Amino acid sequence: MAKELTSRQENYSQWYNDLVIKAELAESSVVRGCMVIRPYGYAIWEKMQAVLDRMFKETGHVNAYFPLFIPKSFFSKEAEHVEGFAKECAIVTHYRLRNDENGRGVVVDETAKLEEELIVRPTSETIIWNTYKDWIKSYRDLPILINQWANVVRWEMRTRLFLRTTEFLWQEGHTAHATREEAVAETLKMLQVYATFAEQYMALPVIMGIKTESEKFAGAVDTYTIETLMQDGKALQGGTSHFLGQNFARAFDVKYLSKEGQLDLVWATSWGVTTRLIGALIMAHSDDNGLVLPPKLAPIHVVIVPIHKTDEQLTSISEKALAIKKMLENEGHTVKYDGRDTHKPGWKFAEYELKGIPVRLAIGPRDLENNTVEVARRDTLEKKVVPVEGIAAYVTGLLNEIQKNIYSKALKFREGKTFTVNTWEEFRDVVEVKGGFAYAHWDGTPETEARIKEETKATIRCIPLDNPAEEGKCIHSGRPSKQRVLFAVAY
């Protein structure tokens, strides 16, 4: 199976597409730009959902659901927001079909035109803030801390499975607060939630920072981001958290009566991550043999494969395997026993390497005699024969070790691909040849930012939150700069 994958060195983009399809994560739909997420891919998303949902609720948030369709007039109320999404909107204009009288099948009934067109949700700020207007009357109604798990549509011409599709799955948090300070604190709190999730569960090191004016979310005052680095040296935005100020409260006239008896505008945030995280998981860790999944997000932690020549051997091995399976499950691990007689062990080994199962156990006649089992770890492909006695504790320790090793490997890669540059020549060498992150001085103007992007395709991924002040000269314009920012070519 691995032989069917294009190697990363030969063609990274094709390797990624091959892996998504061969590992049965997703496939293109007959609907242009959309994808079918297959059960194994959706199982990974469910693991992500479960962890994030718990983290959201631990920080006081609750789930709700808002309509898929948004009246077009809502988008006219916040000028920057509508400008940012206008070119990506899918629009519903009619509400009925009819059979064509000339026998050409089903056609749109032209008499069933909507009085007002509906936008298929690209994001929910407008309809949610129109709703909040009825929910918020006084300071007693605040804060509102709501998350929504949903699908959204952003019309895309160039699509790529998980990374950029017309329809995708995500969560979007929308909160309302009495003060600016509370809203800013919420924005940064949720950014930290995303960073913690990425590093502790996805085994993916991140850089937290604030977006420039030209890169921020349409309608936000400030956009914060977690930036990650893929194995091809390109950056991927992992998640964003937005301080919306009072922009949407002003647009939808959402006010509250303060403790002092004054009528004030509400302060807002929004934040979200998408199924793009599955793409990040694939590109950050996987190899030419297939997926490499961190155990905390793997749908299956352990697979057990019997090796036998006779039915009698299979019966005895199966009894031992199922006993081990139960021991591992008692430790909280998800275990699959593959007793199929339609495929040989070698084929199964290749399949589970392709699908990134963290640990594989193989049991043969000799193992049965010696009360041992062969243990293979997916991250390094190393094998070891260990006693069955104590196998549950051994596997638990191994899964923890694999989780840490995958993170360490990704961090070491990022460190080796992070450069501090001081000249235009050094900058171009990083973003066009070496690949990776470039810390460079920028004069702070959108004009210079746009010219750098036009000439190199590199963008300012963020101004890191832990950025120290440092006097210097912009690598492009030569004008004074007070700090370095993070550049990279990105997905």
C-alpha cells in the first residue's frame, strides 16, 4: 500500500492527496469543491470534537445552534464584514422546483422567488448578533458564552481535501461581554485553548500571535492566531480567535443597561477551528508509509494481528489475543482485533501502517509458546518482543512515549526551519528555497506587506505575542522597524 503513495520528496502535494484517499479519510464529491469525509476521517474529527468540546465547557461555554441561512440584509449592516465575505457567498434566490413542460426535467420555478435572498452561512456573526439583540437587556444577561458545531460554505475555485473546500465543518464560538477587558480576556483565553489542544493532543507546536490589519478577520478589531509549520516548509493557520470590539453590537443595536443605569453597547468575540486541522495532522507528522497519528487523536490505539498456518493455531491465538484486547481496553485504550482470513498478515501490517495505528501487536505460534507478543510502534517502525504479563502497562507507557516523540520530532523540525534574517537576499532564500519561518523586520505598512507578498508569495503569519522589541530596518523598504514579525509561504 505504501508503494502506491507518491513520496514526499518527489511530490509533496501529490503525496498528501494520495494519502488522504488511500487511507480512506476523504474523497472528492460529485459536487464541485465539496468532499465526502469517510468514516475513518470522520472518526478523527470526532476525537477532535470530543476534546475541544470538553475544553470549551470547562471554560464555561455551552453549545447552541443557529440557522444555516442568513438574510442578505444582515450582511449590509457591518461594512467590513460584508466586504470580506462578499466574493465567497452562496446565495439562495428561489424556494421551489417544478417539472419542465418541455420534458427537460426539473427546473427552478421562476414564480417562487424569495422576497429577500438568503446567504448560505459562511460564518454566523450577523445572524447570532441579530439574535443576541433579543437576549441581552441588562448586565445580568452577560456574559453570553456560546459555541456552535456546524458546517459553513465559502465558495472556492481551487480546492484541496480538508485544507480548502467549499463546504467544511467547524466550530464557532460567539461571546458577548459587558466590558472591553472581559472580551479581550476571552479572546486570549480561547487562543490558549487552541494552542493547548494543538500541542498536547495534535502533538503540533504552535506560535501564538496577532494578525496584521490586512490579514485579520473581516469585521474584527484584532485577530489572534496559532501558526504551525508543515513538513514541506509551508505554514498553516491552525485556529483563530477574534476580538470584535463593539462592531457587531453597533451594527445590530445590541445594548445593555449597566449597573450604573447607563445604556452601553456590548463587547464581542468569535473564535473557530475547522476540519483543516485534519490536514494539519496529516502534513505535520505522516511519512512515506502513510499516516502517523498521535495516540490522543487516533481512532484506534492498538491493532492485534494473528499469525498462523492452521485453524487450530488461529483458535488458540485468538483466545490469547482477545484476552490481551480486554486487558488493554480496561486501561482505556481502543483496540481492534483483526482475525480476517481474507488477507495475509503482511497485507494487514501495511494497511495499519498506512492508517497510522500507533501500536501493532502480532501474535504467532512461537509467541503463544513463550507467552510473548511482538510490539511495533508506528512513529519509528521499531519492533520489540515483550512478555504478555504486564502488556497493558507496557502499551500504556508506549502510547505516552509515542505522543511525546511525535511532538518532539515536529518541534525539532520547526526549530530547524526557523530563521532570523536581516537582508532581502536572506529572506528570499528562506521563503523561496529553504522553506520555513523567517523572522524579519517589517516597517509596519500595508504597502510593504503587499509588495513582499506579491514578489515572494510570503505573508506575515503573525506578530508573535512573545515578540521582544528590537530596533532594525525593514528587509524590503529599509525603513525603521521596532520588532521582527513571522513570515512564511502558507496554505
